[in-house]
Amino acid sequence: MGLAYRERKAVILDEVRRKERVTVSELSSLLNVSEVTVRRDLQQLEREGHLVKTYGGAISTEKVAFEFSFQKKLRRNMAEKERIGRYTAGLIQEGEAVFLDNGTTTLQIAKNLKLRRNIKVVTNSLCVVYELEPVEGIELILLGGIVRRGWFDLYGPLTEKNISELYVDKAFVGTEGISLEAGLTTADICTARSIELMIKAAREVIVVADHTKVGNVTFAKFASLDQIDRLITSEGIDELAKEALERKGVKVVVV
């Protein structure tokens, strides 16, 4: 006879605390129950606030990511971010207006725009402004707002008001997490609203994130999967996760 829910709950929470991340298949084998039962248990445990469901498993609530400093993030997975930046910059056409949000991957897009002409770049990132200010062929528009110290960007009501008055061809946004269940998430609730408005103001939304962000869930949701058109990511993305995202209508490009 199988374990009762209360007993399964104790085992699952012990595994999550011990490993921080578990998969449905692992729990199914450990508990000797079907994967359907495990998924149902994880849904209930998420409602109870014990864990966060992810694609194919769950993570501890203590593992739900809060942001590293910008400089630390800048050094992580740099080769992948550079490849994504080079590829994505090529998607911007002459005459277009685009949003570039603040992030270490979107910064790589800016670094690859220095020979471009006749484009408008709207951003809340002081780093993007620093990169593109010398480029005469780019009309550079800095959004107003409150300076987020240590992150070199602007946020708040003024930023949101500025965004709401603009319309662009493409929005390029980064994310700390992208998952089937939670959509796109960021670790800083202060910036979530600004990104949400950028997405609403763009004809096309392109998410740039290396493969380590796929399956992650962080603190604040800013978009659903049906709001984005493309995900530009790096080699190493789980093939099943890629296929699942594509079934949701997201074109996934691996560079």
C-alpha cells in the first residue's frame, strides 16, 4: 500500500531541503508512486508555500533566487552572453526604435550596435548609455527615474510614465527565470513593472537569457509566455524544455 499524502509530504520536503532541487521522476521512484501523483503533491505543497514548482520538478523556497550584484552577474556565463548579444544585435533593422532593458545580456546587445546607423535605442540602463553615447548613428533616449544604486539603472513611477508614452518596434529584455508554470520572473520587484510596460509597448518582444535561466523561478513575475515572441538562449538548454516552450508559441533560438 502506498504512502499517504502526509507521509509523502514529509519525504518530499526532506528531499527538497537536502538537495534544493528535485525532479518529478526522482520523487516518483523514491516514493514508488506515479508521476501524476507527484505532480499533484507538488502543486499542493506549492499552494501551502513549502516549495516552488518548476519545469519537471520543484525547488526549495530558500533557493528562489534573489539578485546577485550587477558586477557579479556580469562575470557569469560571459561567453554565452557575448554570443547572444552578437546574434541579437543583428535582429535590429535600420529605422527601428527599440527598448533595451538593464541587464548583463542586454548590455552585450548594446556592445554590438556601435557600427549601426539610423536606429533609436530607449533604455533605463546607464551602462547601455555609456556604451552607445559615442555612437553618432544611434538616437539614444534615457528614461527618467530613481537610480538603483549598484545596478546602474533607473526605475519607479517616472520610468513607468515615460515608457507608457512610447511605442517601439522591438523590446529586448533579460530575465532571471523563464518557466512554463511561472512565465518570466525577476528577482527585484522594483523593476518588474518597468519591464512589463516595455513588453506592452513593443510590436515584438525578444527575451535574451542564457540556458541557466530556463526552468528558474525568481521573485516577481513580469510576463506570461504568450506575451513573448522569441527567446534567444545558449547551448545547454534542456531539449524537453525547449520543445515545451515552443509548444507554448515561443520561438527558441539557440546560439
